[in-house]
Amino acid sequence: MNLIEEIQQLDFPAPLPETLLEVSQHFHAPRVDDVAAAARAALEESHILARMQPGDSVAVGVGSRGIANLPMIVKAVITRLREAKLTPYVVPAMGSHGGATAEGQIEMLAQLGVTEARVGASIRATMDVEVIGHLPDSPALCQGKDSLAADHVILISRVKPHTDFRGRLESGPSKMSVIGLGKRQGAEMMHAGGGANFQKHLAPAARVYEANSNLAGAICIVENAYDETAEIVGLTDREIGLEREEALLEKAKSLLASLPFPIIDVLVVRDIGKNLSGTGMDTNVISRLMIPRQPEAFGHADVAVIALLDMTDESHGNAAGMGLANVTTARLAEKVDWTATYTNAVTSGIFGMWRVNLPITMADDRRALRVAQRGCAVPPDESRWVFIRDTMTLGRFWVSPSLRPEVEAHPRLEIVGETALAFDENGVMVSPWQLSS
């Protein structure tokens, strides 16, 4: 008998909130109106094109994250390169994602809308690498042969706070150079030493890529709290890993969305996914890090129990981050591709080991939420519940009536509706998810 069969009759009854308040959260959120024009302007104003000659080939590195307007940005860059009489093509720059296979990474790009038909350029992928240099006290730095074959490389890179560590440089083009262009070898090398490796090596590694590779620069995207494009900036290879990238990170931190309550007894997350966050759920939002030897003070809210209900199709079964939750559903467990999940976790080293543990698994959503209530150590009529679609979607969410006073007192929040907590005949939650977000 397998796990799913064993738990079918398992239930731990507990009262759940009967109604939920629909809440709108308002953030300061600058937004780019013409994304394609901004991407083109970033190429021009950064002078990335200045070193290129007509006829040169350009590999455009694209990662595995669900960046807002990603296909539009990639297409704008490709179009401008063609106008300059260059020959662009796309390469996956995503470390070990996609099961650490070229085919899997091409499929991940397709799921993000980056296809040859949509962006106007071919996609070339291989996991083979060559060594391009060394740091004095670390293993070799690598670059994939797919991007090495070009005369130049331009990265399409979102700059944001990382979900595993804090530093002057976090998620951005310096990290994407080492891990994205470095393929599985680059990811394994950097993750082997945990957060200290990133804090120590990202800046000097950027100088190695500047000196020894064909990296020309990066088109850097900062997003606002609604996951919209807030700014697009071009950095040359000489600027990656230095003050301008650091300044973009600080801006990204200032625009980051957050849960607005200091204490949450049960946080219900509908979807986890690699397209949403490298950790499936953004640790900056859920305030739960789960990395050995790292403190848990990582965010704004004290969350007692996390109930995780499902996984996005775009994650391709990679359930990295599910171990951040306390309870989940058989629906999610049946979607897990253990090969992809474990490959990502082991490649991530200390960052991934705890985060792929399978939480307490219940047969359906209703029974999972009952377990969450029993585990939060607060009486049902007092427990503070928050329901979110995913950690990228915090402009609209739902809360239990116990949080009404805090919502009404918060300057960013507004109650816009009320709905019943409802499940279908299979115990799958149908309300509030069908409401607009």
C-alpha cells in the first residue's frame, strides 16, 4: 500500500473559519508602462552594444524564474540586436533546473513563454561546460558551451532579495553568471558552501567573468510588490557585481511585498512552484528559512503553521520548498517529480536538504486545514488565518474574521468583500480561490 492509499481515511477533525474577509493590500508600486521600449532603452543607454560589430553572434541568457513580461523583454532585446545586424540566439541560464538536462531547460523556457516563435530567435542548449577561470580559494568557474559559442553574451536578469542569504549581492546578474551560465557545475560549486559562498565569491567571480568570458552585460529588471516591471536597467560586464547592481538590489528590497501581520497562526498557500520562487515559496514572505545553522529571523511575520495545497504546472513536478510547509495534500504529493526535486535539492547543498521533506500529507484540502488548526496551538475562534494564492500574489488575499481589527487599523489594507470557506465533494477548496485577485 502506498502513501496516498494509506491516508485516504485519515482525518483529525477541527473547526475551521466559516467565512473569510477578502482584503486588498496597497503598495507603493512604480511601474514601467512601455516594457519593450524600456528594454531597448536599457541596451542603448548602457552602451552594451558598443563593443559589438555587425555579424557578431550574441547569446541571450534567460533563466527559469517567472519574471513579469519576460517574453516581451526577451523579444525586445532580440529585435534590437537584429536591428544592429547582430545574430542573436537564446540559451538557458538556469543552473541545474529543468532536471539538469538541456531538454528540461528548453521546456522550462517554453512554459515561461520564451519560445523561438514568440521571441524571434532560436534556442540552443547544452549542459556541457568549459572552465573559464578560478578564484584563489574556490573550485573552477565554468561557462556552458552554448553561450561560449557566441561572440558575446547578454543576460536577462531580475534583481531581487535572495531566499537563502543576505549580502551586498543577492539574486541578479552576478549570481546568474556563476550559476546560470555555469550550469550544474556552477550551481553545485556555489551551493556547496552555503550562504557564505555567495557572500564571499559573487563579487570576485563577476570580475573573472568580465576578464575571461564573452559576457557583455545584463538587462536587469526590478519588480514592484505586484510583480510588475518597475525598472529596467542595462549593466555592462564591468558594472556587474559592483555599486550599480548593489543599488538595484536595495531598490528591489524597498519595493518587496510582504504579509502585513506580525503574527499569523495559519498561513494557507494554494500554490508552490519554481516559476514563482527558487524556493517554491518566497522565504522573504513566509518568514521561514529552514537552512541548518542559519537563524530563522528572516522576514516580517511570525507564522506558526503553513498549509500548502498544490503545485503549479510550470514547476514540472519540482517541489523544492515544500518542506517549508507543515502540512500538504495528496494532490501535491502525487505531482512531485522526485528526480527533478532531489536533483535540485542536492545541487543546492545545505540550502535544499530540509526544504524537500514531504510535510504531513492529508488526503484533501479540508483535512489538511484541520491539521493546521490543530497544530497552531491557538483556539479555533481566536486563530488568525491568512489565505494567499502564492507568495508572488499579495495584493489580494483572504483572512479569518479574527484578523478584522488588524485589517481595519492597517493603512495599506482594505476589506473589499466577504465569502464562505467552501470545499467541493472531494474536499478541495473552491472558495475563495474563484474570486478575482
